Amino acid sequence: MSEKVPTSDGSGSRADDHRIVISGGASLDGTVRVGGAKNSALKLMAATLLAEGTYRLANVPRITDVTLMSDLLRATGCRVAWDDRADESTLVVDVPAVIEPVAPYEIVEQFRASIVVLGPMLARCGEARVALPGGDDFGPRPIDMHVRGLAELGAEFETRHGYIHASAPNLLGATVLLEFPSVGATENLLMAAVRAKGETTIDNAAREPEIADLCELLSKMGANIEGSGSSALVIQGTEELHHADHRVIPDRIEAATYLTALGITGGEITVEGARHDHMFMLCQKLGEMGMRISPDSSGIWAFAGRRLSSSDCSTLPYPGLATDFKPFLVALLATADGVGIVTENIFSGRFHYVDELRRMGADIRTDSHHAVVRGVERLSGAPVKAHDIRAGAALVIAGLGAEGETVVAEAHHVARGYHDLAGKLTALGADVRLD
């Protein structure tokens, strides 16, 4: 096994040393395979804290955020390593009989998903000390619902010196109604409830495929969960959890990156491994805009033979359009025929990348949580900066359809969510390189 976790370019060097350079104009053609879902893998890794033993997680993406979560697990006393003998990205997590329920600031401040260790630490140890999370810069995402939900199960909280101090010697099942179907709050409650005494019901739970993936691993570990994939989860608590092996679902956000890139460049691609049922709404929207798109035996096939037409888009909890899809759609609309209105209903402040698209000649006006995008015939390559994972990928997409060269600085953001994005796009015929 190997302890080294490569950066997204596969070189093992620091991702933040790089820029992504795109020469636009080439159409995309061929087959690209998506990796495991970042937004699932990180939560599955956190779930291993619930019980002692050795876990083998297959199809884990080799990205920076997985490196950070690995470091966080090591801080609790776990051993984490890639199994290089396996045919794919298999991560092995050895969880000891006793873990240290602390998530240190120097790790947590780098990625927001780290907050999901709170639930399993409380369930396993009866206490937790977790630094307030950092991560992508697109507006405040308070953890109030996490705290209120866990308090319903009997946890008590205090915030001191930038850390959440939580204690719950005896978690008890309860009915928790989430005011919004928060993915993170649902995940934390799930992982706490599986070891709580009695029955817990989570109403208005998030329904994302990544939640169902977490439910599947927890069930393999011995948890009793009903309603997976629905807005009402019923959990019968148990102390008899054990280690298990699991395969991470495909990354629907990565798949959306290639499909929207195709919409800008034109061409024909197959996104191998992508699940049409996990991204039905996006596929429907791209079809409305003029893309031919359908599931096939290996994933999703798509063809774009002309400039797409504009359409209005609104982000909503699953099964609606994911907020992570929105930067890609804004980039696509920037060169579509007509005017599209994009509405952000999940997070505030997630239009920071629009100024960068304007540098490339995009005609976009923002007002609160709306963006009005008037498509132009062609964008113009320019130096731009990535502010977060998906914004960085959106700028790469925009560069594919721009005239001349686009240079995306601060590529370390992209590396947090993509393994070898430049290489995969190059294999489809694009001119993309790390500099």
C-alpha cells in the first residue's frame, strides 16, 4: 500500500503551483470516464469512525479533499492508505478500538465537508471537538441545522476558541424536522442516529444520491435504516456496528462538467460510468437547449452539433438542478443563443466567478440571487482566477469555447474536486495543460 496521495494532475507535486492553460476552438469527441463522487467519498470516509475495523472503499477519487479527509482521520488515530495493488482507486481505512474525537483546525479550515465527522464522533465517543469548517468561498453556510438536529438527540454544544465542543454520553432517538433539506445536516444526523438508543426519524431529509450511498454503507455496517432516497428516514439505533467494504457511486458533478463542456464546443462524447438517473433534471435541461443526450449501456451519450439555445435555470434540492451544476450552466449560457435567467436558491454569494467570465467577454448581469446571461457568439481568452472548485471548472469550460488562450490561476481549487481534469479533456481533443 502507498501512503502518498497524488494531487489531481497525478504528479504528486503541489497543485497550487499550477495554472490551467486552455487554447479554445476544438470540439470534443470520444469517451471519458468519471471517477467516484467527491461528495460521497468524503462522507463515507467519515462514517468509518463509527466502528473499529478495516474498511476498503473502492472508486475513491484521488483528489486534494480526499487527502485532507485522510489527514483528518489520521488525526483521530486511524491509518489511511491507497491500495496500489487494486485495479482502481481503493482506499483502505484502519480504524482502531479507540479514536481521538478531535478534528484540528489546521485540517478542518481547508474544506467544509470536514464538519460531517461531528456526528460519528459523538455517536462513537460521546464527545467531539471539531474546529469550525472552512472551504469554498461562496457565502455563509451556517451549521445551525447540524447543531439543532443533534441537540434533539441529546447532544450539548459549546463554542470556544474556534472549536465546537459537543458532548452526548447517551444519544437518544427523536423526531427531527429539518427546516431545509440540508445534505450535511442529514448526513450528520444519520451517522449519529445509527448508534443512538431507540428510533430516530429525520423529516425533510435531503434526497441526494450521495445520501443514499451513505445509507448503503451504514446498512452494510449493521445499521437499520428505512426510507433511503426519500425525504423521511427512519433509523433504529444499534451498538452492533462493524466494518464493511463499499464502492463509491459515480460523480454526477464531474459528469456534468463534461456534458456542459460539450455544449460549448460541440461534438460527440460518451461519459462512461455516469448515471442518467442521478442527473435527470440536468440532462432534460441540456436537451431543451438543443443537445441530444441519452443513457446508454456504459453511461451517458451526448451530441451537440450546433450552438445551443438559452434557457432559464433554477437551483433546487435534489432531484432539482444541483447548485454545483450552476457555474457550468452559466458558462454554457454565456455562448448560447438568446437570454437565460439563472436563479440560485441554495447558497447566497455564489456568483463570484461571474466577474471572471466578464473578463472573457461574457454579458452577465447579477442581482441578488439572479443572473441574467445574454449569450455572445464567442468568448475571448483571458487570464482569470478560480475562487472555488466548480467556479474553476466553469472557467476551464468557458476557455474551451473561447478564442485564444485562457489561463486559470489558483488551480489548487480545481484539484480539490477533480482528478486529472486537464488530461481527461485533452483525451477528448481539447487543448488543455497544466503550467
